[in-house]
Amino acid sequence: MSEELKVPIMADCFAADKQPEILFWVGSAGSFDDRAKKISRAFVKILNKANVDFAVLGTEESCTGDIAKRAGNEFLFQMQAVTNIEVLNAYGVKRIVTCDPHSFNCLKNEYPGLGGSYEVLHHTQFIDELIKSGRLKIEADTYKGKRITFHDPCYLGRSNNEYDAPRNVLASTKANIIEMKRNKQTALCCGAGGAQMFKEPEKGAMDINVLRTEDALETKPHIIATGCPYCNTMLTDGIKNKEKEAEVSVLDIAELIANS
Amino acid sequence: MQYIPNILFLLLLVGGVGYFTMNIRKLIRNINLGLDVDRKDQKNIRFKNMAKIALGQTKMVRRPIAGFLHIIVYVGFLIINIEVLEIIIDGLFGTHRIFAPLGKAYNVLIGSFEILALLVLVAIIAFWIRRNVIKIKRFFSAEMTGWPKSDGNNILYFEIVLMLLFLTMNAADYKLQLLEAAHYVKAGAFPVSSWMIAPFIDGLSESALIVIERSAWWLHIAGILVFLNYLYFSKHLHILLAFPNTYFAKLTPNGQFTNSEAVTKEVKLMMDPDADPYATPDPVAETEEVAKFGASDVMDLNWIQLMNAYTCTECGRCTSECPANLTGKKLSPRKIMMDTRDRLEEVGKNIDANNGEFKDDGKQLLGDYITTEELWACTTCNACVETCPVSIDPLSIINEMRRYLVMEESAAPTELNNMMSNIENNGAPWPYNQMDRLNWVNE
């Protein structure tokens, strides 16, 4: 990375008696998956540019337990949740932002019942907020006139009814946004949800990510935009499967904005 | 002797309504076999949802053609049923067109019933064509053979016959009014039957017309009562259950899965530093039944999920949007609901046959109806939940059954077991050290 990223750590803020405006929940994918790490860095670049006072938990963060819950292991989920809630509550965290819709859904909807109530935002919602309040200005015309199609992540869209924030943010890049036939409420899943990311698909005629990639390719896009590290992996694989890597790139909205 | 028709009518009515009531009580008993879940909160929002989704059909019109046709049939049936009230009063008291003194208003009423009846006929024929000629794909999945397939057509035939009987009865009445036959008061307007049916009975004698009018009248009301009793055995039950089902539907975000309370109890105990692992077990707690994690049979599901199963009208919108099903996997959310209903019916019959007690029949929902292959194909994407026109939640059943597989049977696919042991050991689904969680910053 050429640019130096400023990533404050919660424990240091706490020691210095500072309460950051927002906690960036990096998530397991954002911390360990090579593709998703780039999204985390892009998002931090935005946070730095907009002078957002934030922090991460760093080594004190652990998996939300979301994937375990979707796989049916409620026990493991609750163990993870209770441990994370202890850390979050000890730091008095009020506001959380994350690039992972699965963490977003889990923290926002499933943690309150176990004693962890926070205001939780998906990064596209937070970026939308930064742009609207004038804290973040999109000046470059990097994507002006480019054909971009947005793939709704299930856990942001159908699961939490957020369809506008990512589209608002995309609109600010002056790109030409083209909707897929299946979009918003009827958007097709990328195939990774419900712990499918971690297993081979069941027997079938084709893989879900390939079908969804076909949906996206119908719009003849330069870029397929996503807001989820898992969707990103699935669609990137789909593009490879269709041998379209040269023409179409799969980018997270944070990456698009970080480059604008 | 002159009261024989009245008595016959009363018997028919009591028989029809009585048998229906008996089956509805059975239905309620079966639904109550499910676990309790509190859905008495936020009554305003619940009423609004019911008004919008069930009464207002807002989700039906997301598919404009089917939605429009369905609204015609729905409105038609709702309004034509006012006529049933008159038929019942006439039948019981031996009157004829008791509401006729309403005069002009009566003409408008009967006239609009006729127009609606025609529209219903047209819509139903369109439905029949969609099912049998165009063969719309979602009506032809693996689970749509046998009874479910004929059920779909039976309903259409029933409705065609009922509408034709209604119009025939009116046409004969109209002719009799023209002939100034005794008892046939001049009342009503017949904008449809007068040209659609009347020409077929032109020139018939008064007595022949009376036979036709009376037969159509009796067959029509008898048909309605038979149809009413058909509901319990059919997907058509949705005309009643759509209302409670949309009222009691989940109000929290689609993505929010329940936190199992039984698990919370265990987790709290494990995390409690004061808990004594060698303590003598609490005798009260010991006698309590050990909670079962997840669901392997219908009794482990909650009553909302069981009501969902009876409400399902097998339209297949869920399955047609399911990413697993679209890519050829075995999972079909509609089948999950149909299986749940079939098993619940089986359990209900078992209870009836064994004096109110369920006798273990060596069967369960998991395995005998729903296979693990179906359960593990789900991406939990909520497409089925979002699209259901009557707010059914197949995903919640899938998740409960996964919970049973994982927590009671340790029967998750191997790759998922690896993922879960990674989370357990290092707080991430991959085998990376938690101490490396910040390395991304400097890479």
C-alpha cells in the first residue's frame, strides 16, 4: 500500500480516554480474505479522507457468529455474540459500521436480544451519510459515463430493506447505473449466503453465482458493483467462469468511492 | 308437506356448515400442536399489514397478470357472496328474492353480481389456460403432481360450475318474470344471463323453466356448501387463512433469525463464573423436559409455522424465485410448506385414531418428508419470504431444521464442521490466528 492508512485501535483510544465517533467492524472476511482486505483498506481510505474519528477492535474482534447461526449452530453463534458483546459494551460502543452485510444484519438485529444494542450501519449507508453531510466530496470523474450495475446483497436488501443507500452512493460517481432484470426485492442471491460460502453447493444443474453473473452481464457492464465481500468473491468467480475478466471488473462500492 | 323444501334446506345448511365447523376445529387443534410464540404485539401494524396484503392484495399484483386476474376472482367471490345471504333466507323461509323490495338498489345489486360473475368466469378460464395450455413452469415442479395438481384444477372447475349455475338460475328467473309466472316477482336486472344463457332456454314452457330455475338454485347453494367443505382438503384454504396469516406474520426484519432461548440458557450457564459444575441438580429443573434444539417434526415448530403450512396456496412464486431451485437443486420452498402440512395432517389423523394422544409412528418431518439435501441447499436469501403473497416464512422452518441437524445430531456437512471449529478455535471461519486480525492494515 503506497498510502499510509490511519487505523486507530479501540484499546488505545480507551487508554487515551477518547471515545471515537464510530467503530469499524472489520469482520472475518475483511480481516483475512485477500480480496476483502482490499475492501477494508479502501473503506479506511474513505474514512481517513473524510476525517472520520473511528477505531477498530483489532485482535479483540472475533467472528460475529453469523455464519454459524445460518448453518444452524445457534450455540456457537450465541457464544460468539456474548463474547463480542462483552467487549463492545466494555468500550461503550454506540455506533458501528461494517462492510459486511452479514455482520451488519447480525449485529443490528440479533445482538440486541443478547444484550448488545448499537446503532449499526452498512458502509454504503455511512458513505451516503458522509456525502450528504458534505464531509466527503466526490471530485474525480473516474467513473463518469461507465456502465455500472449494482448487485443487491441479500442481507442488506431483502433482509433489511436497504436498497437506496448503495444506489445513492453510486449515483455520486456520475456513472451510468444500469439495473439488472432481477433487482432490489427480486435480486438473485450470489449463492454464498446461509453458509454456502463454506461448502460445496448441493447437486444441481448450475452454480448460483454463474446464473447471477449472467444476470449482470446482460446489462453489458464495465463494472459490477457490490457491497458484500462474499458477493464479491462469488461474482468474481462467475466472471472468471465466463472468461470476462478482461472486460468486466467486480468492485465494492467502497473501492469505487476510494478511487473517486 | 309444504314445508319439506324448507326442512331439506335446513338439513343441508346444518350439515354443510356443521361438517365444515368440525374440520375447522380440527385445523385449529392441529395448529395448536405447535410451540407457542407471542405475536400479540403491535396490533396497529398487524392490522395494517392484513389490510394491505390480504385484503388489498398488494403482493399479488407484483406479478401484474396473475395479480389482476386474481383480484377479479377475489372481488367477485366476495361480493357475489352477498347473494348467498338472500339464498339462505329464501331457502329457510320459502320466500323468493326476499330483498326484491329494495327496488332499484336490488336491480343494481343483482346486475353487478351478474357482471362480476362473467368477469370471474373469464378470469378463471384464463387461469385454466395458464395451468393447462400455456403450462406455466411454476405449476409443474416435482411436488405438483397427484393431488396438488388436480386440486388446482378442481377449484377452477368448481368456480366455473358455480358461476354458470348462478347465471342459469337468473336467466330462468328472468324468463319466468317475462311470462309473469306466479311467485316470480319482477325484480333484479340481468345484464349478462339475459343474453348469455337465456337464448338456450328460449320458448320453454313455464313448468320447464321452473324446473330449471329451481334445479339451478338448489345446485348452486348445494355447490357452495360442498365447496366450503372442500376448503379444508385443499390449497384453497388460503381464502380464509390469508387473513390471520398476514396479521400474525413476523414484523422484525427478514434477516433477523430468532435467538433460541433454550440455547441462551445453556450459554449463560457456561459463561457464569459462579456456576458450580458439581452442584446437585435442581430437582425442579430435572423434572422439566429437556429442551430440544431445533425441529425434526411438526410439533417442534411454532404455531405460526404450522398455520403458514395450511395457508400455502401452492402458487409457487417462492420456488420460482429460489436461487437454489432456479439452478436445479432439490430445494423448493413450496415443498417445504406442503410437506409440513402433509405431516401435520398425518399427525392430526394419528391423534384422532388414538383417542387424542399422539402415538409414535416412527416417522417425522425430517427425513420422511424433507431431506437434508433440501435443507443444505438454502442460501437463506429470503427471496421466498419476500415474494410470498400471504406472508409465509419457509426460511424459518429450514433454519429450525438445520438447528436440529447441527445441535442434536451433529450432522452438518463436513466443510461446515471445519468452518465451525475454526470459529470456535480462532474466532474466524478460516484457520487464521485471531492475533493476526489487524495484519490487513499493513499489507
